[in-house]
Amino acid sequence: MTSQLTSPAPDLADSRPGAEWWRTTVIYQIYPRSFADASGDGIGDLPGVTAHLDDLTSLGVDAIWLSPFYRSPQKDAGYDVADYCDVDPLFGTLTDFDAMLDAAHARGIRVIVDLVPNHSSDRHVWFQEALASAPGSTARGRYLFRDGAGENGELPPNNWESVFGGPAWTRVTEPDGTPGQWYLHLFDTSQPDFDWSNPEVQESFRGILRFWLDRGVDGFRVDVAHGLVKTDGLPDHLPPVDGDSMGGHDEAPYWGQEGVHEIYRDWHRVLAEYDGDRALCAEAWLPTVDRTAEWVRSDEMHQAFNFPYLMTEWQAPAIREVISESLRAFPAVGAPATWVLSNHDVVRHASRLALTAENPQGHGIGPDSPGQPIPDLGLRRARAATSIMLALPGSAYLYQGEELGLPEVIDLPDAARQDPTWFRTDGERYGRDGCRVPIPWTASAPAYGFGPADGSGASWLPQPAEWETLARDVQEDDPDSTLWLYRELLATRRAEDLGAGSLTWLHGYEDDVIAFRNGEVTVIANLGTRPLPLPSGTVLVASEPIAGAELPVDTAVWLRAE
């Protein structure tokens, strides 16, 4: 913790109210263990991020968000944090972090880091103190320890289910060797939930925010931002919540409680102490856009992931509706609409948009899953979907590898899987490993250039052979590649200032067509079953090659009207 704090937030945008950078930015999510491996141990790291910042500059993104790189036993790929103010040796050191931050800022790229406030690792010093302490102690008061139900406390305190499957409670053995209290973990047993009614927990996280803000980070993506606060008394939830639910379709006594808003008002005040428009982004799975907008009122968070948009099926009426609702609800509270199609927790949209059977969030896809995706169709729809998304006003998030058109990896060997969901459900749910496979940089290199040329050639999850054709260096030379498409979309979005624009729906099209204007750009997407006539105008970007005067099926185009 001795490295110099020399990286102020970059001065890239007008900071007047209403013109802050986070209102229009395109943010690229880096899942550090799967982005680039500089050390050669098969796991991505912070020096690997630094080494590829020029690639992100050429892509055209404005900011990066890094999933957790903190000290952790890695039971849930770093979302089980043991020390919030240090870097895990897997990923490097604090000096490496500062070097990466300085290098990003020198290129005009802002840096957002993940924060995991709902729970810690069971290896966190606080939880170890809690296990060694008596019921009712100060140490146990930082977490949600409760006596069990039943005659001898042998039953969990309530019927809550873990998001990862199975009960949300684990019983401890007391220091004297007797069966004791139970602790709550909405996720894995190795991730005990904090008690956010405890002032010590609240003050600790203020200190964590300031630690990283002092180093120069531009903001925080807040994990499970709709969690933290639980209903008083921890009542049963009937019927028990489906364990795959993060709250997007379910009212539960541990999701979306009113008390979370005061926590974020407090954090908003902490960020306001710093120059540079530092930002908070909520991962909040909520049933409607209006509910999501509650997290970004003017004195709370600045952005919230638009999961209703992400989960919308490939149907034009549904997409139009969620866009309209988003552009109504978020600006109504003074916040930008945000748009996202993929991340480290969901099936990649190059596969998800071509599934032929229902696939509940969190289940993932494996070789035995029903409704296997149709690869060519999935990529075509993904390119069109991204073309729609990046033309919308507001801020957008990209997930590493989607610019290469990477699909979900389906045929991972069972022995290679590492997601807690896979183990807690005895293999009934494949989980999220398929979207976390390390990305390919160089077709001819070991592990497709994920690690150094003199490394082992291994990666922590195996990469499929077909990714050789998707490697970045292959796509660099192909003007029809997905990489070129993303670059064109991002460059045109910036040149036309679409993030700060406004949307006007265009009428006179069939129901399975999405058509709108943002500024001087007309966007048309054909989600129907046959080609449609293309209006006159200059084609700025098209998700697929266009020959003649027709827009092919599952294709989107940006036009400048003549």
C-alpha cells in the first residue's frame, strides 16, 4: 500500500450539470482473469490489462470497468473478497494497479472498479473473528448470524434459498465444538452477508470507497446493489424464491428494500467530496424499468444497469417498448438511460439471441441443455442488436470479447467448470463459466495469445478450437469482421454525438421493424422474416453487408438521409 497516488481522473468532458461524462460514455467490462495474462500462469492479471490498453483505445471505448481483483480465495472468481484494499497476488500488486490506472488515464480512458458490499469472503478477518466469538458478540454483529429453528436449533432460521442453489443458511460449529448459530449467505457458503444495519459496516465501506477514490478511480460498479438490506425479522418468503433469481421477476425480503437507498445517498456524498464527476453504477436486478430508476435518483447512484433491456427477447415490439420505457423513466429522475447486452453473469448475446428453448438466468448452457443456440443466427442477431444499442441516447456497456463476436462456450468439460452454481446444484445448472472463457488475441499463439509466447499455453478455462478464426489478429485484417463493425459503430457514435442525442420513432414501418432517428442518423433494423426496402440515404454503418436497395433479415443499418 505504499505506491504513489498520482493518477487524477482524466479531464475529458464538460463537467457542467447535465454534461457529466457518465451520461454518454461507452464502458468496456474487463473480467481480469479472462482478459490477458502477462505472468504466464494461465490467469489474466492487471499487467495484462495495461499491455492491451492501446487495443481498447483503437476500439474506441471511453472507460473500462474491472471485475474484482481484490485479495480473495477465489471461491466465486473474486466476488468473495477477503481484503477490499489490496490486490490479490493472482492479479498483481497495488503498484500494478496504479500503473494500469495511470496508463489508462494517459490514454483518456476512465477506470471503474467493482465493489462487493453485500457479502465478504469467509476468509475476511471480520468473519474469522466472528467464528471465534460468542453469539451476540460485536464480531458476529457485523454479519447476519441467527439462532436456528426447531427444538435444538437444528433447522435454518427461515426458508430462504441461495441464488446459487440450495439453502441460504449454513450452521457453524462454535469454539467449544458444539453445533451453533447459522449465518446467512445469499450466494455461496463462502460468502457471508454483511449486516448493513451495523454502523461499523457502514463506516468500513466509506473507508473502502475513499481508499480507491484517493488512488484516482473514476467510479464504482456496485455488485448486488439491490441487496444489502433485509426485511426486519427475516421472514419466510412464500413460495420460496427460485434459486436462480436475482430479483428481476420476484419480490423477496432481501431484494430492493427501501433501506438501500439511504446507503447510496451516503455514498453519493462521499463521491461528491472528490473532483472529476466520480460515478456509481448499480447492478440492480429489478422487475421494471421504473423500479430500476429508483436507484439513480439525483442524490443516489448515477447509473443502473438496464437489465429489463438485456433480458428482452429478439422481438421488435418488445424492444421498442423497453427502449421507450427506459427513455421515459431514467430521464424523469435526472439520470441517463443505460444499455447492456452481455456481461460475466449472463449467456453471451451472440448465443442468447438464438436459443431455441427457454434458458432461465443463471442456468447457463451446456452440451445437454435444451434449445441449443444456432451459431450463425446468433452472431447475425448480436451484430444487429449491438448496432441498435450503440445508436441509443445514454451510456452503453460492452463485455470483453463481444467485439470479436464470441459465443457462449457450451462444450466445457465438466472437470474444468468452476462456477459455484455448477457444484451447488450437482451439475443441474451449468452456470456462468461459458461466458468467462479467456478471450483470443492471436490465432497462431499458445492459448490464442491470452498469455505470453513463452508461457505454458494454458488458460484457466479451456478455449474452444473454433476460436482460432475469431482471434483479434485475424479480425484486424477483415473489414467484414465483428471487430471492424464495433470500431465503426463506436467511431460514428462519437462523431455524431449519439450518446447525448434524442430518439424519435419513425412510423410507416411494419411491426417487426425498429426504426428511429437520433440527431442526423436514421437507424433501421429488420427483425422480420423477409428483406425490406431500404430508404434512400448514405449508409454510415451496417451490421451485415448490404447489396442493392434491400435490408436483409436480422440486419441493422445507420443512414444519413439525403
